[in-house]
Amino acid sequence: MLLSSLASSIANIGLPTLAQAFSASFQSVQWVVLAYLLAITSLIVSVGRLGDLLGRRRLMLAGILVFTLASALCGLAPTLWLLIAARALQGLGAAIMMALTMALIGETVTKEKTGSAMGLLGTLSAIGTALGPTLGGVLIAGPGWRAIFLINLPLGLLALILAARHLPADRPVAQAERMRFDHLGTLLLALALTAYALAMTLGRGSFGLLNAALLVAAALGVGLFLRVESTAASPLIRLAMFRDSPLGASFVMSALVMTVMMATLVVGPFYLSTALGLDAARVGLAMSSGPIVSALTGVPAGRSVDRFGAPRMSITGLGIMAAGALILPVLPMSLGVLGYIAPLIVLTAGYALFQAANNTAVMADVRPDRRGVVSGLLNLSRNLGLITGASVMGSVFAFGAATTDISSAHPEAVAVGMHATFAVAAMLIVIALAIAIASQVLAPRLVTAKAGHEQGPSAG
């Protein structure tokens, strides 16, 4: 989890250097980040399912190896497009690590300690995110840009050794079951997710005909995928599991929450620099408060989930997030930068609690043979929230500021854009909170109805 998040955040800071090194435009260099993101988004559900079929330990070791070798290829790439191809391969390895790390929790810890384990994963993910810009800056200033990729070699080898020594052995899987991989469903889902991700990321904030066409293609792809899954003998995703459990609600809530968290990353730098007049160094310090809080609160949040239960802590986390989103655009007007950091801390602490609770609720009762694909879906909902947040919340910010060029907007306009963005963010959190409360009310009824249905024929 640490490796995949570090590889994501460390590359962003190197984009200006890469543009100079390869004499390329920003639009071209941006694919170093997009290739990694697209590979994870399009493949994470499929590799989770492969882990269920082939064995999670075996596939995890392969994923770490792919990630490490791809990191070496990134560091040695002589051209920009070979670097981009190597980043896509690195994204494949990262998708395997992200999906199976969460799935393996159910095989390595007891159910009573699942919350603490999920909290620890959240802490390590936040550490990787926070460490990336700082470590990347040091490496670029010292050995050069290639070091931001080569640093993964010793870390990857260490992860490989630890995984080989400590991960539990794979359960036996019948050969007939291994052969029942849903190739058509996998292809359709990957194409649909790729089309959606490209629609949300191409154009750098502008939405044109190409974006609209990609969205239409994504919608058609999802429709075809659902049709194929409803008739497949061994589907990639069993649609029936969404009818008998609150899984769908958990995935929707995860996407909404990540959309809001992405808004802080998109809007924050512009607001801090333009409206509050901070220089780049102070902007970085203010922005780092979020990942630091997430890292510090992950484990305590997980323990709270184990003690008080995932449903209650999920609602509590969302309530804290709603409070943070409501006061975030208000306090800086009177308290300056401290008025920004304090609500960001509240928002991030609520996010850490929600994430630990939601992940625990999803993974604690999943059948062992479905943990990989469900973990992949959970990670997918997170990624889709990030992608949507970067595009949609950025557009809301620009619309609120009444400008297409945020970098040259007046401080008052940026402040208005900030208010509009977090009004929408608070609304999204309230929707997630309503879903959480509704799912808790409906869940016992679903269980009762299911039990009655199963006992009915025998009673008759």
C-alpha cells in the first residue's frame, strides 16, 4: 500500500523536470501520471478477481515483481513514450498490490481486528502520499529525476521478501474454477473505465466533443458489461451480491467521499496562493497538514471501528466531514491560513474514520473466494471519486470564480469559487450520510427477508 501511493504522488512533482529533460510539452508529460492512473483504474477489479482464482499470495508476489521491474524501466527510459509505457506497466503492478493487500487482510487478521488493520493501511497510504512530494524534491535536486523511479527498487525488493516470508499460503483452487475467468466482461469493463477516465482527464478542465464522445462510449460499455454479466456462467462481478447486502451503498459513499477529498487538492493550492497570498513553500506546508493528519489518525480510527462497530463509525466520520466541509470556506475569512488548516484537519480526520469503517464494513463479511474482486471494486470506487473530483470539482471552482483561467483570477473571485466548491462538497457528504443512515435502516430488513425466504420452502 505504501509503494503504490508513493509511486503515485512522487511522480507529480517531477513533471516540470521531465518536460525539460525530454523537451516535451506539459500535455505530453502529463501522460506519465495518467498512464499510471489509467492502468490502475481499468485493471484493479480484474486483477482482484484473478487473485481469487489463481491465489492471492502468488499473484501478489508477481505484482510486486512487475512493479519493481517496471520502476527500473521507468528510471532507465531513454525516451518519454518508453517512460509512459513503463509507467502503465508499473500501474498494473500497483493495481495488483492495492486490490490484494486489502483482500489479504481477511486471511491475516481476525475479524475483531479488521478495523485496526484497515486503519493501518489508511495510515500507510497517507504516509506514501505525504512523503512523495518531499522525497521527490530531494531526489530530483540530488541524483536527478531517474531516482524518483529507481528508489522503488530497494523498497520493492524488501516488499517482495516480506511478502514471500509472511503472507499465508493460497487456498487450493480447482482447475475448472481457474479456467472460468470472464474474459469478455473483463475487456468491456476495462474499456468502459478507460473511456470514463480519459473523458474526465483530457482537456485540462475544458469539456469538448471528444470528452462527450468518451462519456457516451463509457456509458455504452457499462451497459454492455451489465448485459454480459447477467448471462455469464462465471461473471467477473456477480450482480446479485448488490441486492443482498449494502455493498452498493458502500461503493457509492466511497466515491462521493473521495470526490470531496480531491476537491481539497484541486482547490486548495489556488485558494492559499491567490486568496490568502501564501508563497509556494507555505502552500506546501498548509497542504501537507491533510496527509499528516490522515497518517496520524488512521490507526486510532481503526481501533474505534473495532470497538464501536463499523456502521456507527461510518456515520460519525461522515458527520465530522460534513462539519469540516461547511466551515472550510468560512473560517479563513477571519482567521487566515489557520482558519483553512483547522477545518482541513477536521475534514481529514472524519475521512480517516469513514475510510476505516467503510473498508471494514465491506471486507469483514465477504466470502473468501470473492475478497479479491470486492477489494478491487472498493479501490475502483475510490479511484473513480478521485478522477471525478479532479474534473467536476475543478469545473465547479472555475464556474464559481466566473473565470476559465484561475491562475489570473482576483482573490475575491477565488474566494467565491471556494465557497461554491465546498457548498457542493458539503452537499455530496450529506448525500453520503443519508445513504449511510438508510443502509443501516434497511440492512436488518434485508437480512430478515433473506432469512425468511431461505426458511420458507423448508417450513412449507
